[in-house]
Amino acid sequence: MTDIMNGFTEKQKSAIAYYKANLDEWLANPLFKGKYAVIQDNAISGIFDSFDNAFVEAGQKYPEGSYIIQRLVSPKDLVGFYSPVLA
């Protein structure tokens, strides 16, 4: 399996580390839980109800590769799967 962090910029890697370090604190806030956070320069720059709104706002404000969008949920509450891309 390849390194999951391949393809991320250094700013994005830093934002991911910031997200992991602070997630428990954010989950304790009922206003944040389940929302989508735009994280840029090791700070939350916005909280949104939907990924689409977070994506549009971040794309208008910040250069590509300088932020991440993360849903503020406990990792144990996530359900995910891998799917190959068909060309």
C-alpha cells in the first residue's frame, strides 16, 4: 500500500496534523460536531454545514494546496471504503 500522505503539500500535511491534534476538543463543542471545517495555516478558517459550501468558500479564498476540508466526526463514527478508479 502506498503512503496515504503522497500527493499532499507540506501545508496540507501540517493542517492534517493540526486536525488530528485538536479533533477531540472540537468534538466537545456541539456547534462543531458533524460540520465541515476548512483548516488553513493551522487554524480553522470556517465551519460549514456541507462539504460543498466549505469547498466553494475555501476555493475562493485560498490557493490550491494550502488548506484541507475535514468533517468533524470521531474516527470511530466514520464508515468508508476504497474504490478503484476506472479509466
